[in-house]
Amino acid sequence: MEKSALAKAKSVIAYAFRGFDPHLGFIFLGLAGISFVVFLSAGQGTPVAIVDQLRNLLIAFVIMWIVSQIPPKWLEMAAIWIYGIGIALLIAVAIFGLIKKGARRWINVGIVIQPSEIMKIAVPLMLAWYFQKREGIRSAFDYLVAGLLLALPVLLIARQPDLGTALLVLAAGLYVIILAGLPWRWIVPIVVTGGVAILLLIIFSGSICAPDVNWPLIREYQKNRVCTLLDPTSDPLGRGFHTIQAIIAVGSGGFFGKGWREGTQSHLEFIPEKHTDFVFAVFAEEFGFLGNLVLILLFFALIKRGLTISMGAPTLFTRLLGGAISLIFFTYAFVNIGMVTGLLPVVGVPLPLLSYGGTALVTLGFGAGILMSIHRHRRLVQS
Amino acid sequence: MPSLKKPDLYSYHERVRIAILFVSICFGLLIVRLFWLQVISHNKYATLAESNRIAIVPVPANRGLLIDRNGVVIGRNYSALTLEVDASQIKGNPDLLIDELAEIIHIGPRDRRNFKRALEDSRNMGTFPLRSMLTETEMARFLANRYRFPGVDVSARNFREYPYNELASHLIGYIGRVSAKDKEQMQNELEKTRGSEDPYALQRSFLPGIQYVGKIGIEQSYEKVLRGVPGYDEVEITAGGKPVRTLSSKPSVPGKNVILSIDIKLQALVEELYGKRRGAFVAIEPETGDILAFVSKPNFNPNDFVEGIDATTWKELNESKEKPLYNRPLKGIYPPASTYKPFMALAALELNKRSPEDAIADPGFFTFGNHTFRDDKIGGHGMVNMEKSIVESCDTYYYLLARDMGANMMHDFMKPLGFGQITGIDLDGEVRGVLPSTEWKKSAFKKPEQQKWFEGETISLGIGQGYNAFTILQLAHGLANVLNYGVVMKPHIAKAIEDPFTRQKELTTPKESYRIDLKPENVEIIKKAMVEVNRSGTSASSFRNAGFIAGGKTGTAQVFSLNSKIYNHATTPEFLRDHALYVAYAPNDKPKIAIALIVENSGFGAQHAAPIARKALDYYIEGKWPKEIPEWKRVP
């Protein structure tokens, strides 16, 4: 009886985790472990308790597990609905959304949500679904349609205004379109144009960042963020303070770091948002260059594993979705670390798993769950 | 698998591989950036992080005491409960905070003004007193409400206090808050001494640690001795400036005490004797150059200046016709009038222009060219020799003497005695005055016709008038030099510097400055005549029944030219009335004290100045205190 009960339990567990990718699982556990350790330091002096972070991590894992159980086919069927609901909510936000800190980003649907978060997953879902539908009969026209499907939510989010999220959604969509096979002759000019624009921005930062110059389509605070990036020392106690202090924290960490909970910049309140967007500064100060190498390698492993899974995926939909989600992880990690180290402007992008914040963790868990599901169901469809 | 096309899959794999390359490049970029920040530029950022977190909190040094020659403390510090506000924690308008505090504790408009001025000067960094001398009840009331006022606290602070208020105000001076100019000066001073200690900490603690400096008087001239060296605490602070813990500290070194040569009781007596009259009084110990009393009347209360004087008091002091802020013995220049005669007589002896027996027949006037110089005794003094010329203060004798000597000879004799010269007293702002000579006139005037010396101008120099203009300090110093047989001691107010811990004293008294070749027998002749002045001469009535033998000489200085009219004290407006002067010393055989004084616009020297000297000498020589003056008490 006992034996059979044990065997039964074993088989239940085995069933629950069948197809559960151990690589992804361990990488996620490793990052969660780092997150927990860092939070014990970074969370000090913030109103957030460690149990809150543990709860969020747990929720992310539960969501990951649940989503990993859902066959990709269901997602494919739900894609157009999720996208549709997302767009509807964005329009609703534009009409009667809640305004906080000068931006109309939230809406009350029983609970207050931020629909632009949904689009981070909904856009790649939709585009992957579209390319799946047009598989084999694809023409240049399809890229135009995909472009429009992408442009609509990006513009809606950008005018909230929320440039950071808009850029992330744009990136997610572009990943799908490029992975789907957008001809190189179209990609290259876009990349070159973008590169030249950024170069010009850096060269002419002095004149265009003058206080009385208004930029078309761009809000004052966004202009300030870009200008602060171009020259953080221009306003060391104001807008540049965050960037400068974060760089000091990172640089003062040195090769081995100052030691866990020994970061002076972090613990003496020089780091803004030290448990959320700037958590990397705390990590870098306390664990040094060595710790950063480990962290970046873990992220690289996560992305690499995700892309590998996508390469083994059975359908175009799952391939594109898996590839895009992996690259979204990359975008988060790269933009966040780039922002903390002063390479990129300060945009509100969390560091996956390390930053405190429920919504971001849910999105991450969802994405990781999809990757797991794709991995798990790779043979089911094929056979 | 109809949907799976080979070329599609191939193209996808290719693109993923490119994506992995892209990800690798981007992450590589991050690693390069991190390597740059954390390995290559690590030292720079480590230093920045350190200076971020460490604040140097200055610990002010206790200022040295000012003590008179008999151990009476006349400048000291007291500790008082003070309501202090941490400027970095003031949110919004400081006036609102003060209004709220004023509901609990009385805060006067002056407190408010001083606080806000300190706040502005500091650019809102540091802790500043808002109200001092809190009573126990006020403190209790505040403590009960403290939770409402973050950054406001009660602590004991040191304040400077001059316990005798107006007494000796001009010589003591006062301290005040450091001004931008003071800061600049200290900065230069600091740059010179750098290297003696950790310059980083010194730089950051020294200047902020000094909140008050001596502005005038001894407080100013002995600033560096009195000040001490501020210490500091190295404190770890948060970005908001909140202290977390003390990392290290260096205690402050208290300033040294300055022991003055002043006898504060003598000073107090003389100030009382002046009452509401204006004037200057200087007493010197001839043998040492010690200044025993240095009176300037009227005076002011130095305590008013320490925390910044309020506008009304300042206006009153500054605009008063009586000029209470004016240091008269140091800066006021007056003609010495007849008090100059003993010096003239000595010159005549030393330069062989007169023997003591040489006598003139005085008709009561002296005509030179077409100008008649009057003697104030109508009809003259009859036959006058040197002693009689001093005892009766005969002008004609000195008109003739001046004519015989000439301006330059007088100048050359008087110069080493210190007339019209900087004495080098340890107070800032000493005025030189005028010891006239033909050379002086050339440099003093611009127009050629004014630069010429007229012989007629020589005559009145003999009776201490004309261009002669000296300070009372110079007059006392000159007398002391004569009494000291030509050994010139630099006059000084600070006698010794005392270590506050070991009580070890270090004398500041200089050695003699130089010697004038004076024949002792000539000096004795002058002294004998001056003794006779007090016995049978112009000031005999003031020295009746003195228990010691004192020498003296009266003087009455004209404030404006009478143009040959007879002076009438009663009908002359107050500020144009004559100044009463007097010089004196005692005891005759070995003078312990030499005095020069002036009572402005009071009239005859014998009548108004000599009695002050008599009472001062009674006290200083015999310890006798006049009955009409209330007994002087030490402030505990």
C-alpha cells in the first residue's frame, strides 16, 4: 500500500513536471536565489518585506508552472483574443484611464491594471499567430500588416506617455518580424538609420539639450532622461543624480565587491529605487565584477536556452513566440544593466527576477511558462 | 507535417544564430563597461563613494579666557541650553517652522533675524542656534513637543560673555560671526600652514569649525592664540545627510588664555570717575610697558555684538554724537597742550638750549612778526626759570624756547619718545597723529604755498598746540619713557599667554625697544618740577594730603581758535569747549605708574582732569577707594 502510494505520488510529480525543462528550471532557480540574497540587502530600509519578494517569486513560479501545462495550440487560439482585449483596454485607457504622475497608464476593471504590460506578451503572440496563419503564402504585404499590428499598440502606449514600455513592446514585435524572415535589405537600412540618428544625438547633445529646445513628439521628462544620459554631470544634483550615484556604486564595487550588505552607496540611500529598477547597482556594489560576470552569464544561459528551445519547436508559431520571449528577456536585462551603468537612458525597465515588482514577475513567469510549454509539447505535435 | 518547410526552418535557425551573436555582442558590451567601471576606474569611484558617505563634522574649540593682571576673568565662555535647528532638515519656508516653534518657546525678532542670517550664510548646511538661554520650563515644554519638529533639538552650546558688560569694552573688543572676509583670510592662513597635519581633514574641519572670530580689541589681536584648533568627527552619513555612526574623531585643542596687564579694578574706577564725560585715560607701568588702564569713554556693551547686533542699538551707537564706538586713547588725536611742557623742558636741557637757571621776564605775551601769542595769565608770570615755567605753566617761556629750537629740532627730540609715532601696542587700528616738522608739512599738503613752513607756526608748537596732534596713548608712553630714563618699552595690553591645562605662562612682554640717551640728572630736574606742580602749582588743590609724592602737569587744549578773544566756558557750545588734559606719575622716587588723560570739552585740566588722576593714584598706590564711588565687585 505504502509503496504504491509513494509510487503514485512519484508519478503525480513526474506527470506534473513532465517536459519541465531542467535547464530553464535551474537557471530560474539560480536567478531567484540571487534575487533572494540581493533583496535581503537591497530591501533594507524600504517598506517592502522579504516575504513580499518571496511571495512574488513563488507566484511567478506557480504561473510558470501553470502556463507550462497549457498546450501552445491553446495559446495560438487565444492569441487574437488576448491581443484584441489588450487593444480594447489600451483604447479604454486613452479615453478614461487613471492619471498618475502625469501619465494615463492605468485603468480600473475591478482592480487597477496597466494594459500596456499585457501587450508585452500579447504583441508577440499576435504576430506569431499571424505569421503562422500566412505560412507558405507570405508576401511583402504580410510584413506591412504585421507592422500595423505592432504600430497600433506601440503608438497607443507611447502617447500615454510611456516611452519605456512602448519601446519594449516595439522590440518584442520587431523580434517576431525579424525572426519570421524580414528581408535583410529592409533590416539593414533601418539599423543604419537608427545608428546614425543616435550618433547625431550624441554629437549635437549640447545644442539640442538646451533647456528651451522642445523636441517634437517627446515629453519634457523624456527629453531630460535622454539628455541626462548624454551628459549626467550636467545636472549632478538633479536629474543626473541617479545615474551618477548608480555609476559610483557600480564602480566602487571593484572586482570582488564590498561584500553582502556592505554597500555604502546602497545602504546610505544614495541609490534611488534600489530594490526595484536600480537593484543591479546594489548587486554590482556588493558582489563586484565577479558577481556581475556570474549574473550576466546566467542571463545569457537563460536566453540561449530559450532560443535553443525555440529552434526545436514544432511550429512556426511556437518558434517565433519562443524566440521573441527569449529576446524579450535579453532586452530587459540589457536595457536595465545598460541604464544602471550609464550606457542607456533611465527608462523604467526592471531587471528580470531581481527587481521587486509583482507585474514584471508575473509577465516573466508567463514568458518562462510559455517557453517550458513549447519545450514540453515539442514532440506532441510532431508525432 | 505539411506546414514545416525546410528553407523556412533553415532561415529561422540562421536568424536565431545571428540573434545569439547579437545577444553575445550586447552582453560583451556590458561586460566591457563593467570592467571599465569596476576594474579600471575602480579607484576613482571608490574615492567618490567614500567622500559621499563621510562627512567631517567640525567640533569647535573652547575659546581662551581674558584675565586681568590680578586674575579677574573679563572675557569668558558660558554654556547654555540652546534650541538648535539642523538646516538640512528644514522643509520649505524656515519662517513657518519658527512660527510653529514660537508657539511653545518665546522667539524674539532678533533671534529670528540672526538665525535666518546664519542660515543664508551657510547655504543650509549645519546646525544653528535659534534661541539660547532656555529656561528649564522652556526646555521641558519643547521636549514634550519634540516629535513635531524633526531636526530641532536642545543642546548645550558655548557662548562668549563679557561679564562686566561696558567695562573696558574698547580694549577687550568682541567676537562676532565669521564673515566672508574673515573666511578668506583664514583660508590664506591655512594654505600657508598646510602639510603640518592631514590637509584634507584640516581643510574640511578648520574653516567650518570656526564660527566666531575676534573683530576688534584684544579679541582680535590675539585671535589665533584665543581661538584654539577645532577638532572634527568623521561621521558616516546618508544621502539625506543623516548621521549613521562616527568613524573617527579628533578632539579640539582649546585656545589659550590671555592674561592682560590691565588692572581691571583701576579701569573700573576710572570709568566710574569719568561718569558721563567723554575722554581717554591711559596708565602705563614705566618699567615694563604694561598698560594698567586703557579707558575710552563713552563705551559700549560688547555682549551686544557677539550674536550680531540689532539694528536699533547699532544705529544708536553709530550715529551718536558722542561716538561711543570710537577708541579714543588709540585713535583720538589731540593737541597735548601744556602737558607737553615737561617734554619741551627736557629737550631744552638735553640739547643745551636752556640751563635750569636761565630765566626770562614774562610780560604775558610774545610777539613774533606781526602776531602776538598770549599767555593765559594776564600781566605775565614775572621772572620765570625752567621749574617755574612748568609749575605755573608759563606759555611765554615755551614760545621763546620753541623759537630758539625750531620745528625740526623739536621733532627730532620728540620722535624717539614716541610722539606722532606708532607705539606698537597690541591693538589694531592705532593712529599715528602728527609730530610736525618742515619735512612733514611738505608731504602732508599738496599745494606748494601750503607746503612751506612759516616760522610763526613754530611758536605754538612749544606749548603743545599748532600742528601737534597725539594720542593719549602716545602721551602716556612718552611720559613713561622719560620716567624710565630713556629706556623705551613697547606698551602692551596682553602680559602673558596661559596654557589652560598646565597653567604655564608665557610672557609676551617684549624686551626694551630701544634706548634714548637721556641724562638722569636732567630727568630728575623735570620730575622735581612736576612734583612741584602737584605741591604748589596748577594741580596742587587736587593733590592736597596725598599719601605719596606724585608728579603731574596740567593742560588745556583749545578745540577751536579763539582769534584773540577771551575763552568763556559757559557761553561756548559743548563740543567746542576746551579739552582738559593731565599727565601724572607716582611715586616720585620709583614711579610705578604713568598716566595721561583727557576729558573732552570739559574746560581746565587742573579742574577736570587732575582729580581723576589723583583718585586713580590713591587706589593704585595706596589701595584707597573713593567714598563716592560704589565698591567694585567681582562677577562670580
